[in-house]
Amino acid sequence: MAKESYAHIEDNQLLDKFYNEGNNYWLGILLQRYTLLLFGVCMKYLKNEEDAKDSVQQIFLKVISEVQKYKVGYFKSWLYMIARNHCLMKIRDRQGKIPVELTDKLHTADEVNNKQELIEKDTTLALIEEGLQELNEEQRLCLTLFYLEKKSYHEIADITGYSLLQVKSFIQNGKRNLKLSVEKKLKKSNG
């Protein structure tokens, strides 16, 4: 079959073929379908064409390794979340490597406290990101859509195909599980 003939096959059908056969060919068709979307997301966040192109390749590799670990229900949303997280991590890494000019000025207590607060917030954000990856796919997707993409329960139900009751449950349980995960990791790192 020519590649054009796969245009009518839904994402979830291609995913099912991939999961059933273990053949990366089906995943390749899916990734090719969303290459421009990925590039657009990367350009939006990274604002640099070369970085965006490199990131698309890195995201492809991450998807190939991650998709085998989970039963992905909604590929486009999942792929968007992977791309967004990748770009945010790149931005965070980039900001951590900005050279700091040495100054003779002594740091005030407020500046030191502010830096400590920023470090604590950054640590908490990293733990939240780790915790999100530990949630099941439904909870992770619903939390991402609700909190990060500011979607309503109704919009999440439309995007995912879950009922309103399921969306509410996934968000509540996901929030609780995420909180427990972060608290556990914070205790571990402080204790």
C-alpha cells in the first residue's frame, strides 16, 4: 500500500497495529502525520529553527521509547504533552546555563532568601513533573489538559472521549496521587 492510503486510518487504529504487531512502521506513519505540529510546538517555545528541528528528532526518539511503556489512548494529546515537556526542559536547561557576571556587590539577606525560594520552587516543579509521569495515562492526560492547558471538564470530555464523571474522577485522583508523590519525594530528599 502507498503511504497516501493510510490517510484515512485513524490514529488509534495505527496505534493498535503498532501495539499488536510491535512494528515501528505504524508508529512512523503516526509521527510523520504530526511532524509539522511538533515543529510548530517547538518553534513556539524555543523560537529557534535549528533548536526546533533538533527537538523534533529528540521527541521522536523519546516517543519511540515511551510509547512502548504505556497504552496511549489519545496519541495527538499525548504527543503534544511530550513535546511541550521537552521544550520546557530545554528552556529550563538553557536558563540554568546562562553565564552569570561576577559582581563585587554583597548579596542581601532578601536576595539570598529569594534565591532559596526559587530553588525550592524549581525542585518542587521537577518533582511534580516526575510525579506526573508516574500517574496512569488517564490521570496524567486529564491533569495536563485541566491545569496546563486550562481546559474545562466539558472540553476534556470532548477531547478524550471520557464521560464528565470520569474526567472529574481522573482529575481528583490524579491530583491526590500527584500530591502524595511530591510529598513522599520531598520527605525523602529532606530526611
